[in-house]
Amino acid sequence: MAQTHIPFYKMSGSGNDFIVVDNRTGVVEEEDLNRWISSVCRRKHSVGADGFILIETSEQVDFKWRFFNADGGEVEMCGNGGRCAARLAHLKGIAGPNLSFETKAGVIRAEVTDKRVKLEMPEPSRAKLDYPLEVKGKIFTVSSITVGVPHVVIWPKDVEKAPVFEAGSAIRYHERYAPAGTNVNFVQPLENGSFAIRTYERGVENETLACGTGSVAAALVASAKGMTGSPVAFHTRGGELLKIYFEKHGNDYRNVFLEGDAIVVYEGKLWNEAA
């Protein structure tokens, strides 16, 4: 990565933090890109982030994005990252408040109202409810669904005591979900009709303070199990509230949206020493 002083923005979506670069003029080189991204996402050694976002030019819609996990791997979708990209694009005049952008999961729409962003999610697929999964000699009852990226949903009695790292990492690498792996969500219904959620994210390889696609996955699984309707609120580990909207048509879900805040924390320039 030969460039020096690459402008970037540090943003947070409900506790998920991202490095966002306006790459419409190609300020970031492709050579050695994945290794470079994993280096600048290292906490304490560099800027540090759960993910890295490139905003690029689109010939079809307002812009195109590329999303990378902290390990440098490029993936299809990230709900909280998508909200951050949408807000920054609006702030920089790349798009208006009602916008759309290209992702590897298809074209996504978003609505920006100040720091609040409502983001369309990819159409869910490969839903499977309540099946046994053996993990290190223990049987878990899990559900799985893909909302741009794959997710497993588990319902512990007490989400605060759930073995998020231990069980999450084992399920993430379980042979059933090979080779791509899966994200793992531990979800508990609350008395007021909302849900508490904790997520082990692949690519970060640890629990994160929030996961937008994870909350959407959990909401759709909860709906399929007759536990909730739309809209529904999810309390993230970082303390913020995510709201999920959807339309249920038989066993299908359409017009799925994720809503929450997208915050600009600071802007700066990445030196080549950052990696």
C-alpha cells in the first residue's frame, strides 16, 4: 500500500465501529489490500475497527460499497456498516437522504434522517428453525438464516450468562457451516416485547457491541416462531436500540429494514506507518 495520508472517517453504528474511506478517486490501492486492511483494523497497533468500508463510484445507483471484516476478508453485507456508509454518503453530498447503493448482496436502499438511518436488508434465505447442533459434546437447539450473510440464532435462558465467546467461536467454525462459517447470536425475549442480543461475529472473531444483520436474523427467526411482529426492538450489548421492520407473507419476508443511529466519531489521515 504505497499511498500515504489517506483520508478516512471513523464511524460507529450502535457500537460497531468502522473505518470508512471515500475511494471514488482510487486513493486506496488493490495491491495487498486485504493484509493492509487487517493491519489498520488492529486495535492499539493502528486505528482499530470491527470493519473497513470503501465507498466507490457506481454507474447504476448513488454509489457502490465494499465491506471488509477486521481480518481483511471481504463479505457481502453488514447492517450497521451499511447505515454508516449511507450517512457518510449523504453528509459528503454523494447522495440525497433517500439513496441506494451497490453491495455484493444486491442494491440496497436507505433513508437518512439526521444521524438516524433506516436501511433496507437483503431478502432473507435458507431459513431453518429449531434443529439440533452438537458442539463439543453438547447439543444446542439452533435456527439459521441468511440475511446477506449467514447467522445462527440461539435462545439461552439468561443472555447475560451465555457462553458467547466459547460457544460462538465453536459454532462459527462448525463443519455444518463450512467453508464460509457463520455469525452466532444469543437472544433473549424481554417482558416489554423487545429482545436482548449478543453476537459473536466471524471476521472479528469475538463478541461485538452490536450486529445489525444479527438483529435482523434474530427478528425474523422470532417472527417465524410466533414470538413477535413488526416492528421489533433489539437491545445491543453496547446499550443502543436497533429497530427492525418487515412484512411477513406466509413463510416469506419482504421489505426488511434495519433502523438505528450512525455516528461520525472523527476524521483523519492514515499514514503508511498505520499498517
